[in-house]
Amino acid sequence: NNGTINGATWSDDVPQPPYTGPEWFVSEGGSNDNNGSSDYPFATIQYAVNYANNGDSVFVGPGTYVENINLSGRSVSLISTDGPESTVIDGGQNGRVITLDNPGNNDIYNRISGFTIQNGSWDGAGAGILIYYGQTNLENLIVQNNSSADFGGGLLIEHSNTQIYNVNINGNSAKSGGGFSIRFDSEVEIHG
């Protein structure tokens, strides 16, 4: 058959395969139109968190992400692939950087590892990271330049079981507990 097709164009666009985790990926060069796999990463951390199921992990590539992350009610881990010097979550002076608000629920588990958490600004307590109930591991973090009008400029922990490993807290401010504040029935272990 030597026929001619008029008006056709060639396309390299191939539909992305379905993806359901449990590992989700984010990169500065990603797109929230992607499926969140390692080959097709999302562009924002919160978008990946919204797709994740309880027990899933979100792996974040190097870059600066100007976001305010809400992990409330979700057992999801946030893990940087390149460490805190290369991977920054910047609150943009537009609210808390990371919120884990789980009233009365200590069954929630979160792991946050390998980020710089900076530029949170909050009229209440906990501008960098708020941990309210739940079980949390904070690992290999830099928490800096966050400002709270109340307690815990960098970090506020209340009613929580929290493990802290190799976390550098500096340059934060608050009415009380500029670096961090531990309050009300919290069990906190600090390592390194």
C-alpha cells in the first residue's frame, strides 16, 4: 500500500502508566500533571502528600520548594534524596512550614528526614514545624529563620512521642522557646 496520509503529525507523547505508590517522587523539574513515579515526578511536595496513602513515603529531590506542608491526619514520611544542604522547604513567610496536627490521635506516624526547614511565620505557636499528637521521627534537619508570635519558633511539640536525630535548630524566634518548645505530655528523645 503506497497511500498518502494528509494532516498527520508525529508525536513522542506517550501516556504515563498508572502509578499508585507506595513511593512518591518530587523534583524541581517535575510536574503536578505527572503520575508521581520516579520517572514522572511531581513538582510540589504537598501534591505528592495528597496522593500518598498512609504508610507511603515521599522522596524529594534537591532544590528549594516554597511551600507550606500539611501532613495532618496522614502517616506519611518525607525524605530528601540529597540532604538538608541541597533540599529546602521554605515557608515563604506565609505560615507554618510543616504542620502535623493530629488532635487526640497518637497512632499517626511521620518521619521527616534530610531537609532545611526555613522562613515559617505564624501568629500562633510552632512556625517551622508543629507536632501536635502522633509519633514523629525528625532526622538530619536544619530548622532555621522561623518566627512564631507564641511558643516554639523553630519547633513545637505537644502531646507527642518524638525522636530527634541530628537536628540543627538556629536563628528562630518566638515569644517563648525561640528554637523549640516541648509542652504537655510529650516524650522527646534527642540524639546527636
